[in-house]
Amino acid sequence: MLQLKNITKTFGSVVANNDVSITVRKGTIHAIVGENGAGKSTIMRIAYGFYNADSGEIFVDGNKVGIRTPHDAIALGIGMVHQHFMLVDTMTVAENIILGAETGTAANLDLEKANRDIKALSDDLKLNINPAAYIEDLSVGQQQRVELLKALYRDAQLLILDEPTAVLTPQEVEEFFAILRRMKEQGKTIIIITHKLEEVLAISDEVTVMRDGKDVGNVKTSETSAKDLARMIVGRDVLLRVEKTDAEPSDVVLQVNSLKIGGKHGAAIDDVSFVVRAGEIVGIAGIEGNGQTELIEALAGLCRVSSGTTEFEGKNVTNLSARRLKELGIAHIPEDRHKRGLLLNSDLAENSILGVHYRPPVASGGFMNSAAIDKRIHEIVENFDVRPPIPALSAKSLSGGNQQKLIIGREFELNPKLLLVSQPTRGVDIGAIEFIHRKLIELRDSGGAVLLVSAELEEVTALADRLLIMREGKIVGEVDPKTTSTEEIGLMMTGG
Ligand SMILES: Nc1ncnc2c1ncn2[C@@H]1O[C@H](COP(=O)(O)OP(=O)(O)OP(=O)(O)O)[C@@H](O)[C@H]1O
Ligand SMILES: [Mg+2]
């Protein structure tokens, strides 16, 4: 269905794709895997006309085509769902879907027909999406399905999905895969980029591995394994599980007392109390949207609490500003790296000093100390393997996983006494996951307190020394992750 031949694409001095050839067969699900920055998104964006290749050829159904813009790609039946959703929050599903797709005619007439068409598409694939719903009221999983509908509405026969499961809960991933299988049955072709090897094995027919801008392998899924894929991706054996000793917790660093936080529909957090000690990782498990985001944001000073208190090293710090909390030694790795974590249009050096830009050693006497900034960014890119390691690059030109490594490096650079961390390895490649897990454990072992939220049950149970279960804004239990089964934890999460 799609053949990319000898594609090369450079961005300045960075060779994102180096003579890449990929063949995708009609009616199959084709996975693309590889490290952060390997060139996966770039090659797919070329197929979608979002970028133009410097050289190489594209064939669709055996015919050589010129894809200069997404418009050309759509006309050829190619749709793409990007790594970061591109929906307008304050508009409805239908409005988002027809945005850019309709031509010139009276808008409200189109909308009625669009509503019907979208409903039919949604029913056909059992997507369960109401065209009149507002995007901001939808879960992330539902927003994803809207992105799918958007492509299908434009009659895509080949769908390119860039890390579609990175933001989904395990339950949502199951449902999503069922949808992909239905699409395949209908004859659609799907390309899926993912870092999760178990997903590759579960859903794909064929896999292409990319490394350093090149395609380094192509295998039938039935003829490979997670271990083999990991080795092809990273070029060495990868530890696919966490290794740590027992924690040795000491003083209480964070104490949360009967915390309550208001939300859009009732309390987001209700009567939550717990402690985190120096030298331990406390995990919070729960289905996303059960208050974890609000809790972490409140502790980081990004949203106000309605009642209750938080104490840091014995002092009341309730509702102090983010800046003040950071000064006290609380670092925060946010779940949404675009909204909270980075200034996308600023360069890596500027991003490396966010939050400390006004104080020594970065600033003194009203001046920025460029040597100190230089030192900082170099340490971060070196210690956290941010690629490419070019301080003057803008943050938006980093691949998704490298943006995440930059944020993590910046927060570790603060030598925090307490680290608040949400979804640390979302969108991060398997080698980097191993690395980030080790860093979190090192921080713990050097006496840091860590509060970890992750939608990956496997991750949070592997890392946490104690596990709190959150449901509907409340902590409904605490378990020892070493002795509790994931089924049991899952049941507590859902209240089943
Ligand atoms: N618009 C851009 N400007 C400059 N460099 C870019 C741009 N887009 C990508 N790059 C660079 O090209 C290389 C490949 O990036 P790409 O986004 O394709 O990686 P990826 O395999 O999708 O990684 P990830 O798994 O982290 O999403 C990276 O080094 C990246 O920094
Ligand atoms: Mg990518």
C-alpha cells in the first residue's frame, strides 16, 4: 500500500532520516519502533506531507506520488494522528472534525450532516463518541478516538498513528486495539509507532526497527520476541525490569493532612492524608482522572487546595507558590510536558533554567550568568542523554522522548529533597526507561523522598516501596507492591 524508498531528511546539521526504506502491506498493521530521536515521527510525517524529504521516493498502491502537503496525503487516502493531539478544547467533536475538511458552504448546514456522518462512523467502529460533546469534557482515550474519526471522516485508508497508546490507560489500550482490529477487518492499513514491545507483539503483523535515522531491521511479528526487538532497538541487551534493594525510609519529608481540592464536577481530591519519608518512593496507582493530577499539582503549588494542610519538613507549606516550594527543595516532573514542562519555542539552555532563572548561580545582581547556564545545560544533556546535545536548539525540535529527558534532567539538577513525578516514562524509549528508573532509585537511595504517579501499573508497582490506591479523589487503600498482585490492585482501582 505504501512504499517509502531511500528517504533522507535533515534538519540543519541533524540527519533525522538517513536513506530509509519501508514497505507497508495493504490490510496489515505495521509497527515502527526505535529509540527516542531515531526518526520515527519524521519518516511518518514525510509520508503525511507534513515535512518534505530532501531525497527519496514515495509509492502508494505501486504508483509513484508526490506528497508535498497533508492535503496531498489526505487526497491519497492517508491519515495521521500525531504524537500530541491537535484538537481545540472549547469546540465540539463535530466542529473539530470538520475543521479544515469542509469547503466554503454554509457552516451550520455542514455541521448537521457532519454530525450524522460522524455518528455513523462512530457506531460502525463502536467508538461511542457523541459528535456534540465538547473536547474538554472528554477523557484522553475519547479524544484519541476523535482523532481517529477525524482521519476516517476524510476517508483515510491508511492510518498513521504516532504513539497512540502513550496516554491511554491499560483498559483504554485494550479497547483501542479492538478498534484497530475492526479497522483492519474493514480493509484499512495501519502504521503504529510505539515504545511498548508488548503492544507490538499484541497488535502488529510486521515491525520495522529504526536506529539513528536508519531502518535497521524488518521482521514478521510472529518471528520475533520482546528481547530480540529490544536488542535491535538499543543495540545491546536491555534490562526489562526494575532492580532495587529494600527502602530504608527515615524522617517524614511530606505530610498531607485531610486535603481537599475543588474540581470541575465536585471535589477532585477529598480528605486525602498520607506521608512520604526520606529514602522511599511512594507510588500512587489509580485510573487516570481520579484526582492524581490535581493532587500533584497542588503539592507543586500549581493549584490551590480548598481545605486541609500540607507540611514539608515539619513546616506548613499549604498553598505556597510553585516558586517558593521549589526554593524549599521540591521538584516537579509534570505529566503534560507541553503545557507545564517546557517553553517549546525557547532553546534547551533556557529550558534548563526554568524555575531557577532568577536566582544564583543562574542569576546574580540582576544579570544572567551565562557560564552557569552553560554548565547546567551541559550537565543535563550529558547526564540524561538528551539528543541531540545542542543547547541552542529549540525545545520543540527535540523528539518527544528527548523533551522528557530534558525535563527530568532539569528537575534532578535541583537536588530535590522531595520529587513529585507524574508519568516519568511516557513516550520514552526502553533504554531511557531503564535509565530513568535507575535515576529515581538512586535519588531514593541518597535520601530523597519521591512521590510517583504513573498510569502504568507495572511501572508504579515495580518502583514504589509503598503503594497508595486512588479512586474518585480518595485514597482507598495502601498496599505493599511486593506482596500484592496486580489483579488485586486493579480491583481496588476500579472499585470492582
Ligand atoms: N522540526 C525539527 N527541527 C529540528 N530537528 C528536528 C525536527 N523534528 C525532528 N528533529 C530531529 O530529528 C531527529 C528525529 O526526530 P523524530 O521526532 O523523528 O524522532 P522519534 O523517533 O519520533 O523519537 P521519539 O520516540 O522521541 O518520538 C531528532 O534528532 C530530532 O531532534
Ligand atoms: Mg516521535
